Amino acid sequence: MLVRYVKALALLSSGLLAGAFMYGATNVAPTFRAVPLDVRLTFHTALMRMNGPVMQTLMGLTFVTAVALAVLSRGRTRLIAAGAGVLALVSFVVTRFGNVPINTRIKVWAVEGAPADHAEILARWDAFNYVRTAAGILAFGLLIWIALRRPSTQD
């Protein structure tokens, strides 16, 4: 019974995470590139202030529930759940050490102006964003796979 609840929470958290990342990658990031730089910097700063707690919570919850599912499972299900946990961790690490340092710089740019190499730095932010988005979507996909597959005698 506990496994069902953990699986449900893992699906919910990873689905919300993947959806938020996907929306950001397909709608917000292209909009950032379509508006003047000062608008992007102001909006980016405000958005990251709101996104920080929400996204970190979703990444953490996805990681914890996927790992809990791996611990509570056996066989192939354990490996798939562990893989989803690793992918959730990847999304967190990329965010923390890739996007967040650039976000910190963007806050300064919003006040003082962007440096000459801002386009390259923003392109790096986009690359990190696509990596974490892919990791989040793949984690969700693995957890869907677990939910849909028939348990074998080894699971």
C-alpha cells in the first residue's frame, strides 16, 4: 500500500516538475529572447525570485520520492526508480551550479546594465535550462513507465 502512495507522489511531483520545465523552455525562454534586454533582465529577476522555492521543492520532492520508490521496490522497478532519482538530482545540480550563478549575475545586470558578453552568458543559461528540462522530462517518463508496466515476479 505504501508503494502505491509513494509512486503516486513521485508521479505528481515529477509531472509538475516536467511541466514547469517544459513551459519554461517552450514559452518563457523564447519570450525572453523576443523582448528588449532590459525587459528580459527585469522579468527574469522577478521570475527567478518566485520560481526558486517552487522549483527547488519540486526537484527535491521528485528526488526523494523516486529514491523512496527505489528503496521500496525490487528488480527492474528499483533500477528505473533510481534512474528517475538520478535525473531529478541532475536537474537540481544543473540548476544550482549552472542556472543559479547566472541568475545572480542577471540580478546585477538588471540594475547596472549587462556586460558586453551577455549574449554568450545568456546562451549558456539557455543550454543549462535545456539540460535540466530534459532531465526532468526523462525522470517523469521513467516514473510513468513504472506506473504502466506490469510487475514481473522479480519486482
